[in-house]
Amino acid sequence: MNGRLELSFSAAELRILRIWAESTIHGGHWGDGAVILPDEAAALDLLETLSPDLAADCLPRQIFTFLVWSSESSDTPEETILKEKLERALAVSGMPPPVL
């Protein structure tokens, strides 16, 4: 299945997603953020359009990317809940989760 999934995120979840993205892109995989992969760019574009508690159409690849970013998690209870939410959504799409 490659269709869109409808998800909503709380303000706290959006904050966590932004922290994960920032940590991964600017502090991690390719240095200073000079290189942004196409899947990351699509996920960042989506993240910019999201509003707290409003449903949004997400592609499975965007959810997959959010889960890749979750490798920067501090494993707080809130982050764990968000990761589980993303994993459930990705499972519905039929796409396997990233191997972290």
C-alpha cells in the first residue's frame, strides 16, 4: 500500500519531531546539514505544514523518515508514545519500519 495516511499530532509531538529532525540533519548523519536527502526534504516540508491536533495526509515514506529521525530520541515516555504511534501508522501502510 502506498496511499496517504491521515494522522494528527499534538503540539508536544510536533516539537519532538522537530527536535529529532534538527538533531539528525544538523548534528548527525552528514555533518552540518548541508546535505538533505529527498525523503528528508519531503518530511521537512510536511512538518512545516502541520498544525497541532489537525489531521494531515502523510505518505508512508514521510512516516518512515520520522521514525529514522527517532533514532535521536532520548527515550522519554512522550517520545516512546510518539514512536509507537508512528510504527502503528506505518504498519497500516504495509511498509516495514526502518532498522535502527
